[in-house]
Amino acid sequence: MNSVALVGCTGLVGSQILSALRSIPQKPTIHAIARREIAHDSPNIKLIIKPETGNWPTSLRTLTPVPDAFLSALGTSRAQAGSFAAQRSIDFDLNLSLAKAAKEAGVKTFVLISSAAVSASSRLPYQKMKGELEDAVKALDIPHTVIVKPGLLVGTRQDIRLVEAVLRTAAKALGTISKSWLVDPWAVDVDVVGRAAVAAALECSEGKREKGVWILSQSEIFRLGRQEPK
């Protein structure tokens, strides 16, 4: 894998993907599309700063050479966005526009960070939206489409999400008793998710996986993410 594109690199999972990409032996060029600068000391990271997210698909579509993989950890909360409609414009509309741009550019591997227990048939708006996005990117028929579906993300967010914060505290406490039995079925550390996403992208770009849709469930996230990508 010589080059990758990444969006969502300032977020909880995206920052871990960026860290995992920096650590792999291949040392790919990382085209990180973001609204603002991020601190880094890696010559492999090529920041593409576009404050207007509407320009991101064009930036992705025109990258040369075409990245071997495109990874999206893009997402926001209703509180940050201001409304569910504004949240959907990022979580669904922008993600789908970027996936389409990646396909048009000729990207062969697309990795989307989604979530467990989401479905287009859900009555819950957030779960329904995420499920609709999964269905929409599957329909694009990108040669390798990887959908990463972690449970509760255990890590430190910049924004406060009360319910998640309570559950993360519970996960950390239970993990001191028995992580494999009491925590692993429903929660996962964000660094594990980041490494799993990168490992999956590597396997696809190196021809180790058959073409098609690959759903990374919690168990596969642990399998791939609890070891350093090679």
C-alpha cells in the first residue's frame, strides 16, 4: 500500500487510524483531508486543508496518484451539528459523496467506520441513518468495501456525550475484573478499532481478500486490531 486517503482524522477513531497508518512498515503517503491543521511530525502525512467540506469530494477525486485505499472515520453528533438534519448532512450525505468520489477516482479499497446494531429499518433516527449509509456504500460496488462495526468506543472524546461517558466508565471498571468476558462483547478501545481498519485496508490492497463487502464485526475487530498491522 503506497498511498491512502483519510477523512475524520481529528476524531476519536480517525486519529487512531492516522496513528496506525504512520506505524506500518510500508510508510504510505497519507492524504489527510481536514477542515483545520493538525499537529504532526511525519513527512508521510500530506494535509489537505479545506474549511468548506463541500470541496472534499473534489479534493479526493483529483488526488494523484490514485490512493490505494480510502478510509472514512467521518462523523459528528447532533449536539455538535446543531440538529439531526445537519448531522445527517455530514454522517450520511458527505460520507456518501466521498465514497462516490473515491469510486470515480478509481480507488479499489474503501473502509467505512460504522457502528454495531445499526439498520436502515431501525425506528431510531441515528441507527437508521447509519444503516442507510451502509446500504448506500455497498451499492456503489467498490471492489473492496470494508464496513467496520464496533460496539461502544472506549476512549476520550473532546465533546461530552453523557450516556457514552457513563458506559465507558463502566467498561473501564469491568475491564479490571475480566475484559474478555465482561467488556469485549459490547465495548472496544479506539486504538484497536484504528489498527483493525488499517489491517483490513492492507489485506484488501495486497490481494489477501476476495473482492466484495467485508463486514468487520466486534470479534474480527479484535482479531485484526490487537496486533500491529504488518
